[in-house]
Amino acid sequence: MTRVLAPNPSDMALDGTNTYLVGERGSGEVVVVDPGPADGSHLARVEAAAAARDAGVVALLVTHRHRDHAAAATPWADHFGVPVAAADPAVAGPAGWVLKHGDRLRCAGTELDVVATPGHSPDHLAFRLQSGAVLVGDHVLGRGTSVIAHPDGNVVAYLQSLRRVLDLGPAALYCGHGPELTEDPMAVLDYYMAHRAHRERRLLEVLAGGSATVDELVATVYASVPKNLWPAAARSTRAMLAKLLDEGRIDPSHIKASSQGRGSCQGASCQR
């Protein structure tokens, strides 16, 4: 497997989007996982990486619909003359493949198992390789933790998906952003689950002292996190509050509207 880093670094994308070329060496083929942004220089580097493997691109796989992973899917599909495979029909397009949990793709001399991992987004997928490694998209990051942004993100689904990946017993996690996680990936997944549980407990502790706005909750619960990440923390907080509301563990009176009114949480040679 070859990783090509897209030139779109940011607070959320870390160093940039990881685009992966997957295929058996010597097969003459690769599939591209998460083409990323529609950037000409990134396309050139991906083509160079494929050429270094003496391989042609035979399909594009997309873990989820967010633009930093999927924007290049349609233009690159036209460029290479290959299909797009994704869970979201709008990403796959009329000539693409709509994937579901349990599908198996036989491409580029290897097999990839499709694992539904909704939570970060409703359409999120992971791909398990024959080696036991899992391409996890934004479900797990190489540094830090993933943002679950209400209403596109769903904490309950996310936790269930973490358990699903954990049950695979992954040999390694190849993330949508940041470095690969090859040292005790099971411990990483355990940490992710414990981290969400900790954030939930802290929210409940703060709300037990009285109602608060989302911004007030973030300032307390994420006090040790750099302030430039607080907007993302607010999105994850809204998702967690939506979970707690649905479970009846808090009620709407616990959440004060902010002054901005944003406090409410009432979010080619491949075979299948």
C-alpha cells in the first residue's frame, strides 16, 4: 500500500487527507482510496505513485462524502475512466457502485471487505485488507480524535461502529488524516471509546450544576484543548447533547440558547 498526502492541511485535516493506493505488487493495478480534494498537483503525485508501482488505476473508493475525501472522485473517475465506489449514491454517481456492509471487492490482485462505520457521517465506510489492516477514513485519526458534528454525525452510531472495528481485531489502522496506527491498534480503539465516555460524564457533571449554553459547556469540558479547536468541540458537544436528549438523560431546559441562537440540539477489473 502507498500513501500520498494531499496538500490540504488544516486544524481538522491535520497534515492533509491521506490518499491510499492499494493493490498487489506486480498486479499492474491499484485502487485509489479517498482521492481527496480536486487538486491538480495531488492528482499528479498519485499518478506518479501509481507509475512507480507500474500500475494503472482501476477504481476509486471513497470512505465518506465529506469534501476533503470525496471532491476529486468524479473528476478523477472521468480522468482515469474508472468507476467510483461509495456508500452514498451521490458520491458513486450514476455509473458507480453503491457499497454496503459485507460487500467484498476483488481488485488489483487483492480483496477488500466493506465495513459500514456510520457515525462521523451517515455513509461512512471502512475497508479491511487481506493483511488484517483496516482503512478507517475519519472514523479514527492518526493524532487526536475524530469530530462527530451534529446533525451529520451521530454519537450512538459512532460508538457502535467503533465496536464493529474493534471486533475485527485490526492488525493496523490506516487513517484518513495523520500517521498510520500500527502499534496496538486495539488499544487505540479502546481509548476512543473511553474518551467518548469521559466527555459524556463531564457534560453530565457540568449540567448537574445548572443549565448552560454549548459555548459554556465547551469552555469547561474542553478547557485543556487549544481554543482554535473549540468550534469543532462545539459540534461534537451538540452531537453528544443530542444523544443525551434522545436517551432522556437530560431535557431541553438544561441547554440554554447562546446569544447567537446556536445552542439548540433539537443532528474496471474490480468485482463486487
